[in-house]
Amino acid sequence: MTIDPNIPWLTLLAVVPLVGALVLWALPRGSRRLARPVALAFSLVEVLLVVAAVAAFDTSRAAVHQLAETHAWIPQIGASYAVAVDGVGLLLVVLSVALVPLVIGAAWREQGVSGAASTRRAKGSVGSASGASGVPGAAGPESPTDVVLREAGEGRLRHYLALVLVLQTFMVLVFSARDVFLFYVVFEAMLVPVYFMIGGFGDGARRRYAAIKFLIFSLAGGLVMLAAVIVLYVQGPGGEQGFLTDNLTGLGLDQTTERLLFLGFFLAFAIKAPMFPVQSWLPDAAEHAPAGTSVLLVGVLDKVGTFGMLTLCLPLFPDASRWAAPVVIVLAVVSILYGALLALGQDDLMRLVAYTSVSHFGVIVLGIFAFTQLSVSGASFYMLNHGISTGLLFLVGGFVVRRTVTGRSRRISELGGLAKVTPVLAGVFLLAGLSALSLPGLSTFVSEIMVLVGSFGRYPVAAIVSAFVVVLAALYVLLTYQRIFTGPARPELAGTRDLSARERWVVAPLVVALLVLGFVPGPALDLVRDPAAVTLEQVGVADVVPLSDAQTEGSDS
């Protein structure tokens, strides 16, 4: 069956979750129990749509932006509704769509019981009366207070799931926007649902502080980027489609202007990525956000930073990109080591995962700015793999947290011996951790080795230093596993339930993806290889010839 590529697939992918969010908000009080199945149904429709979009995409032309739509939006200022994806954008759209139903499945009970009720019930019965999610709960009929708490929890969950669907709309648009003004608007609009998902639905007294810190950092970078967007438009051809990316590529800007514009865009993307030294908002956000929010924030939204570097900074400002590359490479290496070292010292499980992501984003940035086809391809593939790996880590970390005495504690030091009572949870956590250290056989290994080998051809010292992070990764993963799962089980955790059927269904797709892409990465690599070659052409850099090829050419001559 042939799928028509002229159907507005990307618009459908953006509109469907937004409609789902409106339906959730419109549910009357007596129907709020429908919030979970309604949200899941819309997210699964979205999965079907993205499968059709992938089928309509011509993989043999992965470097060409396809599924394109261009419509006048605000012609007075040159803004258009223009969306399209190349192979890299398509992979990130797929990632955005695929993670949402898993987040909804993980949040099935996450916001359904208020923290007060969870804590009160936990004091009465630990483990023996736990629900399917592992949250301790009281047996017996509901009291009037329980009814009030349950209804309040259902209302919270409805709002939370609606925000997840709104965020999905923005994620699809930001990875497919081909108009710089549209990209900027979506780039900033994403902050709104995330702010409420952290500050309104997170845990801990400092959740609002974490949300405000996230917002301030992001807005600061966005304002600098806005100034650069305006100047870029002034320097461009203008007209009703003056913000189209294609119309702003190859402008021939003077050196000072190009460098300043590059810095404006790069700062916003470095904050979003995040990379050293503008990463301090991420650990706080990850510590206090719900696990599902962290999955989308770190697994998808932070890719907007590296995606923007690859698809906007490099083609729009090629000379400035080459000029800044040595400094960016240094910052990337610092991020790699800094994130790994700080992960070693964390007692908070979610902060630990956040710092590992700072390290991994450094690897991605290293690959982008090493300017070889192998490194850029590896960085593009790493964006997908990191989303899968870190998404699994945050989800499993959330399941661990929900199994603590209060159902809220994230302290590793308060855990121990869980492998004896939750062997499936322990196994999934270990697999997720091994993917974080890029174990051979898992998809992260393929992308990381591509980045390091590709970067070695142009920046050998940076590649060698970055390779040592594998040792640090092994330390923070294995030590964390040892502290949480090995040894005798703590008495208060002796009755902890293993992963429920629902939770196993949530983690299973990510486990399968790590294994399949680890052993059969070819189809995904076909989508990133040609876009990487086009990027090198746009930057004006010749690919590094492998040593073996150079020796062969020399012997032939």
C-alpha cells in the first residue's frame, strides 16, 4: 500500500494531540476517570499517524526535506507556516511521538493520588497493600476523605496529561519548522507546559524554584535568540517568506555580523541542550519534576538545542561555525567530563541521571562540531539513542522512587537490596544503566563510537580525552546499581512489589529499541548519513579521509 506524501502528515501530527488536550480539559467532573484512556487513545492515534508519515517518507532522499507544507502565516512580517523534515528531523519526530504514550502509561497513577494521601497510606501499610504501580495504599473501603483526595487526584492527572499532549504538539512542530520565526515561537511556547509540569506537578518544596530557574534560563537564551532572529531577517531578502530557512541560507553576511548572530543562536541552544557552563537548571528540574516530565524534558526537549545547532547554526552561519568550532569542542569535552564526575557524587537518583545527560550532550556537540560525516552522523543518531536510553532511565528511576516508603524519596542512600524483591525492576534498571555507558550491543554504543572515531580524524586529543568518560560512566552506573539493588533488602522495603504488567508494557518498547538499534542500526543510519554530508557542504568543510583510504590512494599513485 502506497502512502500519499502530499497528505499534511506533520500538521496532523501537531493538531491531534492538541485536540486531545482540549478534550481532556472539557471532561465534566463525573467523567474525569476517563482522562487516562482518552489521553492514551489520542497518543496511540498519534503513533499510527507517525507510522504513516514514515512510510510516506522517501528514505533514499533522506537529505531532502519532505512532507513539506508552506502557507502564509503573518505575511506582513515575512512569517510562514512552513514544516518539513529530513532524515534527522523525522527520527526526532518519531522519538517525540513514541515517548508520549509511555509517559502516559507511567503516569497512570503518578498524579492520581495526592502526595498527602500517599504518605498517609504509606505509614499504615508498606508493600502489602500496594497498588499496581508499587505505591503503598490502604486496603478496605474509601473514607469520605479518601474520596475527596481521589477526585482531586483525578483532576490533577487530567490537567497533567493535557499538558503532556500540548507539549507533544510543540515537539512535533519544533523539529519540523522550516521558518525561523515559527521555530522561535514554538521554541519559546514549549516553556509554558513544562513550567507547569515541573512547578505544579513536581515533588518537593523547591519544585517551584526549579520551575522558575528553568524558565529564567530558557527565556534568557530565547531573548538573545530573538534579537538574532530579527537581525537575520533584516539581513535577508525580506518579503512575505523572509523567514524561510532556505531563503536565509547562504546570505554572505559580513564577518562580525555572522559571528554575533551565531553566538545569539548558539547561546540559546547551549542552554537548551544543556552544556557547560549553562547547565545548572537541569539537575534541579530533573530532581523535582515528575519522572514522565523528565523523560520528555531531557529525552526530547533538550534535543532542540543540539538539533538547532545542527540545522540552524551550521547552515545559516557556516564561517562563524568554523571559527567557533575549537572553543565549542573544548566546552563539549568539559561537559563530557564535568557531567560524569558530578554524576559520581550524587545521592539523588534523578539528579544523577540529569548529570549523565550533561555528559552525553557533550558527546553530541563534539560530534556536530568535529565536522566529519561520521561524527555528524553519529551525533544525529545519538540524539535518538539518548532519548531512548535516558527515557528508560528516568522511567525506571520513577518506578524505584514510587517504591520507597513515602513514595516520594529519591535518595539512593535510603534504598538497598531491591534485586531480591524486585528482580525484573533490577534487570531493567541495569540494562538502562548499561545503555548510559554505551555497552556494545546497545544502540548508544553505535552512535558514541561513531562520534569518537569521527572526531579523532579532526580533533584527536578531544576524542581521546572524551573516550575516558566510558570509565567514569561504568563507575556511576555500577556503583548506583550496587547501592540500590544489591545486598540484603532493607526491612521497610521487604514487601516491595516488582514491576506490574502495566509498567512492564511501558518499559518494553524502549528495551526492544535499545537492542534492535544496537544490532540493526542500518535503517536509522540511512536517515542521518546523507543529511550529514549536506551539512558538511553547507559549512564548507571537506570530510576527513580515513587513514586507510589515504594510504591506499598513496600506494595507487
